[in-house]
Amino acid sequence: MKRSIWTISLLLLTVLGACDLITLKKQRTQEEKPIASVYNKHLYKRDIANLVPKNISKQDSLVFVKGLINNWAKKQLFLIKAEENITEVNSLEIEKLVNDYKASLYINGYKEKLIKQKLDTVVSESELQTYYLSHKDNFKLSEGLLQYDYLYFDKDHLEREEIVKLFKSDDVEDRESLEKFLLSLKSYRLHDSTWVSVRSLKSKILPFANESKENLLKISKFIQKEDSLGVYLVAVNNILQKNQVAPLSEVEGQIRQIILHKRKLELIREIEKTLINDAIQNKNFKEY
């Protein structure tokens, strides 16, 4: 009796397992059902799943999917017509182009890998300086630059007169005395050797937005502006006019890229030379 019960249980498990397999196959069949077909080519939901934006409405999603299907269909139809009408000569040319493109992808990928491993990306200050001095004429300014000091504080500041007096002074000690007022200022720029464009100054200090470029591009130890927000003091310390040679600090990044590009080309030539020599030495490259 126990054996009969065990046999029946085993049969039930087998039947249930078979039913699960049938259900799973149906689900897979439904999942694999194409959403569009052109001749013997099929488009499946998985093919466009990653192309549909996630945060759009159901209606917009349907419109978007419809567009993807139409584009896919047009591409397949054109491809079929092209394959039917293309000549054998054209076919060979296309095959050659495809093979050349594939070879280029492999070769360039390998070269980039070698470059990442072997290229020295450290550019010393002396290299930057040497290149800059040898190619100064290549670094002419397209617009004027200036160096300036700047203070901005409330109109009712208790030490307003003292701050203006110290800022206007050429005495080093007076300028250093300004340090004690910095925390009470809205913003400031002092002892900064960075070169900036007139556009940058105008965008940073609003009362100077309508000031002419000519007025700003001249050395002036004291320019004062006021508006409802506060007092603005500017001292233009140094200027460089358009078409003058740019300072090294302004073109340092550009020079670094030029030097690295030259190193890259030299490295590629060295890799190619080594590759040829090794092939000849190992008798893998022969000329007849």
C-alpha cells in the first residue's frame, strides 16, 4: 500500500513538473514573440527596451515605440532592396570597406591600450617654459586681459573711509593693513596674479557691466562705483592688450596638451618600428 502511495505521488509530481514546463515554455514563447517583422527579419521587445525613456507617459511611450519600429522597418527594407540591386563589384568594395573599418577599430584599440601603459604624462615646468619661449608668436591674445584688486562692502560700513584710504594707498604696509577688514567685506580680491578678461570683470562686478573696455584696459590705481547694494573699489594693476603674447599661465594647459600629443605620436612611431623589427627578426615579415 505504501509503495502504491509513493508511486502515485511520484506520478503527480511528474505531471505537475510537466505542467510547469509547459507554462514556462508558453511564457518564453510570449516573451520572444516579435513586435514587428520585415520578410524573415524580426524585431523583439528586448531589442528596443533600453531605447525607450523611462520617465514618460504610457501614451508617449507608445508613440516613441511606434517611431522606433518604423525606423527599424525602413532600415531593413532599404537594406533588402540594396542587397537585391547591388552589383558584385559594389559588394566587394563594401566588404573591403567593412574589413578595413574593422581592422582600424582593432588596431586603434590596441594602440590606445599601449599608449595608456607606456605614455609618460608628466610635463615639467622647464618643458613648458622651453616650448613657450620657442613658440611665443603662436600664443597671441584674442582679447585683452588684466590683473586687478577689488573690494565690495556695505555703503554704511563703519570703517568705510579708512578702507578707501588704505585701498588707494601705494604703501605696502597700508595694503597689508586691509587684511584686518576682510571678514567684514561682502567680497574681495587682493594679491591675485591671475589674468582675467574684461568680460569676466564685468560679469563679477555688476556696476562695471556698462563700463567701456577701453576704460578698464588701462592701469588705474583707483576706480570707485556705488549702487543700492554697496561700494565697489577696483584697482587695475596690469594689462595685456589684444594681440600681445599671452602669459605662460594662460596657455600652460594648451602647451601641455601639445607636448603630450607630440609624445604620443613619437611613441606610436616607436611601437610601429619595434613591431616591424620584431616581425623581421622572427621571420614573420618577409618582402619578395
